Amino acid sequence: MLRHLDCIYLKKDSTRSEHKTHESEASHSSTKHGHAFHPPQVKTIKSPIRRLWTWTRKKVPTWIRTPSSMKKKNKKKQKAPPARDYTPLYGENRPIEMRPQAHVETPQHRRIEWVDACGGPHAPLGKLPPGLRVGVIGGGPAGVTTAFEAIKAGAQVTLIEARHEVGGRARSVALGGGNNVAEQGCMRFPPSAAALFVLAKAFGYGFIERFPNPGTVPTLVSYGGECHLWTDAEASLPGFETVKAGWDAFIEEGCQINGRSFESCLKVVGWLQSPKMEVRMQAISAWQAYITEFQYHSFREGLEEIFGFTNTTPPAGKHWTKDDFNRFGKLGIGSGGFGAFYDVCFLTLLRYVPNSCETDLASFAGYVDGKLQATGIRSLWQSVWESATKRGLKSLLNTRATSISKRTESDGRTVFIVRTESPQGLSALEFDELFINVTVNIANRDLDLGRMGPDQLFTDATCEAIKNMHMTFSTKITFQIPRSPLFNDPAFPRTLLTDGDLPQAYCFDYGDPETVVVMLVYAWEEDSRRLQSEKDPAKLFGRLKSLAAQAAAKSPYPQWADILQPVGDIVLTHWQEDPYALGAFAFAEPGQDRHCAALFYDFEKKQGPYLIGDSYSHGNPWVEGALESAYNCFSAMVKQRGTLHHPDKAPVNLIRSGIYSYD
């Protein structure tokens, strides 16, 4: 793979437009289309996540300020496509509001409270000395956000990004000249991601119901040679009754394991959603019990301890058989299999439940003709970056950091030296403070940040974690297809789920009356490894289409695979082969929770360099985890170098390591 290629493309059209950049800091209007929305009359389907990770919804606390409505504007309008009535895939695009909560690892703090107290995302979170040289390596969500915050606080900021654009693994690849994109990175967002929701709203974006998770939309589910149409996430699929009843009971009621009690995730979520810290802190003892029991268990081992025959009191009163474990691994309870993650630490996956990371997942959206319409998530980071640039941010794109060292000056000051390479040649840059937004694999392999000795940059525990943390494999293949008349049938499947090499496929609606975007595979770990050998997007597409045809053949819609006629690019991404990522995101293996904690709490050392990004979040994956680490580290740096605004709500003054004990 060429070093500067982000994705592999199969080109059918020589023209491929880039995303338009947004011109306004506080409000934006996406490319306008002149078509009308006529949603079909379809049954409202409850999310399977409501049953998979079940808990009651709570209203957004009144202390959260909602920005006033903002005028939309475009300095340069694109020509609208011909107006034509069409049927949106999912009916009306209803906005979804955030439901903020603390996370189980840090019940002391809710980030939204600090940002809100300081006046919102466009207001500074503190003040830094004029001329303070701040370097940020990496232009992913954490890097762009940190640069934005540092420039607002008065620092002199330089962003170093190896790619030609910012966004990192928030990668939205344009498909054709309209609003269609291939979301090759993060693409679904829970309402608990409060930092992300607030930032998006401040820049004129939002989130809409619903991401087409299996069961929330008409879904073909193929298992064991049989294929069913699933349209009600509250109902069990044939053969999955035991698995569904057991998992639901575990989430809602907790469990007993041979006399040892474990609190329900439902109750923990209720505590974490409280605006009162003393209530949220009740989650600590409940989560410590899980840590003590399961920190060295794989996900499969944890499930066996809870539902297997060695436990005399399994949830819902029925043990899982070997077939039940296989069903859960292949298809979950019909909403997506966990088998690819059976070797991951049990706690890594379970904490998604109390942290509400998989609840009511939404799609990122911009405004089209004054209405929210799904759009590419990278546009948010482009907007934040443009705002920071207007304030004085200096950016070095197509520039790769090759090494980081430090020097102590005669007056005791520490200076960080970052060596880079770019098309312009080699360079050495010096900074007073440094933030590093790269994956843990890049930190270890390319920058050797886990090194120990005289030139060591981090604590021994952090260095050990950098060298040993696991990152997942992931594969996505995405393209657009003509909008088939079959989609006018509200029961026609929008999602496909199988127990083979085609784990799940999704159809997305970006508002183009002529086309639909299809993600034909979204695979992880071993599933991704099996697909990785194929580098040619056309050949992999052909193989996957054949599998889709086989799965749908015995369904009520045997012609489902016939809609798969790509128009334009086929975009293939194997994240483990991306030279600037080397994996999708960090996922702890059994016994690595202590590594997660070491990376997450590294900001407590009160001096740079600082590690930012989702690789250094403890239990809060994807974009929200990246923002969490950015705010933690930024608050720590400002506390040392300047003045924090509302220090009583800053994470550096609230979050403390040691509330949990790891062996």
C-alpha cells in the first residue's frame, strides 16, 4: 500500500468532488438540494439497543444551555440537482438530543459542565501566557479540539498532520458530487456523547434518529442457512429466545454468580445520569465488584461464568448451551455478533453498557434546506479547524512527525523537539508544551514513545502500556447505488446481518433522490483478518455480493443483492494497514485494564508531553473518548501554565486516579 494513500478506491468516474468547507464558526448550511421529503407511513421500531442495553431514558438536565437558533448561510452555493419526489429510507429525519452522564471510570466529573460554565465551545476554557509555543501532533478529533482550545486561550499553536486534511479516523470520503459520503471511520454516536453533541451544535450541526442498526429498521438476519425478516427489535428471533432473555435479565437485574452479587447496569446508569456527584459516586462499589471478578477474563470467559453451567443461578434462570454462545457470538441477540471480540477483556465491552455507548445510536447531520440531513462527520472537524485557523492556528499538513525528544534549559524549562518530514524536506520544531494525538500503535512503532531510559518521556507504567495495548482490526467497503424502486416498500430490508464473512451491511440515506449509500461490510478482528488478504475493491465487492445473494436467497426478499450495482467509487479501508493508524481503535485484552488506566491518568503527572485521542481514553471509545482525553490534558496543561476558567469544574481538579483497584 502506498504510504500516502488513506483508502483504496475502485474508480468508475474520473470526477470526485471534495467536501465543501464551512464558512461560519457558529452556523453552517450544507449543499442545498431541491427535493421534497415525503416519509412513508411506517411503524416506529424501537431500538434493539433499548433491549440489548436496556435502561430508562431521562430528560436532559435543565442546566444544559441550548444555543439559540442560528441562521444558515453559504458563501458559495452548488447547483441543486433536479427536484424529484422520493421516499427517504427511514422516514422523517428526527433530531435527537444528548443525554449527558458521567462515565463509570470517572463518576466525579461530567465534561459538559465545564464547557457550559465557561460559556460554550466558542468561549475559552482558560488563559495562557502570550507566546507560549504549543505543538499538537495529529489532526484527529482530539488534536483539532486541543488546538482550537489552546488558540482560544492565547497560545501560539502549531498543528502537525501527516495526511493532507484533518479528521484522522473521523474519515468521510466523498462519493460523487453530492452529499453522499463513505463513513470509513466513526459513524454512529450515542446521546451520552455530550462533549461531541455540544461541539457539533455550536458549529451548526446535529444528530438524527436513527442509525440503521439491525432491528431498528427492516433487517434480513441469516443464521445457520435460514433467513428471517426482522422488523421488531422488541421481539426475539427464532432460536435466540434464551440468549435474549438471559442478556436482558443480566443488564436489567444484574446477576448472582454462586452467591456473589453484581449490580445491574441499569441501576449504575441511573446513578451516572444524576447531576449530583454524591449520587454518581455510588457507582464505584458496583463497578469495583466487576473489576475484581472479571479483569483477567476474556469476554467469552465472562459470559461463561455468568451464563454457563458452573453458575447455579444464571440470569433469567436458564443456562446457555454451546449453540447459544455461538449464536451470541455470530449475531448477538439479532443485533450484531460479539464473536469477533470474544478474546477482548470482558470489562472492555461491558463498560459500554453503564457508559451508554451503544444506546439509541444516532447519525451525524448537517442542514439541507433548513432540515437536518445525514452528512459526513469529518465536516465537523474541518469546521473546528477552520475556526482555529482564523484565530491564528498554524497547520503543517502532509507533514509526519518522526521523533520526539526533550531538552532542559539552563533556567529549568523543558523544551520539546519534534523532528518532521514533509515534501519540503526535514525539519526540527521546538515547543514549550506538546500534545500527541496518534494511535497507540503509531506511538509505539513510529515514535517509540514507550522507550525507557535517559530520554524517557513518560512514566514506566505509561511506557509499558504504550508497548502492550491492543488495537483492533477493522474493514469497511462502501459505495453508492441507484435508488431502487424496491426502497419505496417500507418493509424492504435496509440492513443485512449474517453469520458468515459478511457480518453486517447497511443502507444509508444522505438525501440524494437518485442514490443510496451501501456499506457492504463492517468487520472486526478475525472477521477483518479474513477479508484483509483481498486488496482489490472490485474483487472483494464481488465476493461479498455473492455472499449477500446466498444469504437473501431463502428470505422474503431473495432479490436483495440485485440492488448492489455500484455507481462511481468503491472505497475499501483495512484500518490495520493504514500507515497513520495501524488499527481501528484500542481495545484492551484480558489483564490490560491497568494499562488503560495508566494511559488515561497520565495527565496527572502535571507536565507534558500529553497523550490525547481515543487510544488514551478509559472506557469511552471513539470520538467522545478522544474529546475526553483532550479536555483532561488541556485542563492539566492550563493549570500548570496559565489560569483555568471555572477551575471547580475542570477535569484536572475533579478526576483522580485510585478510585478503583487493579491487581
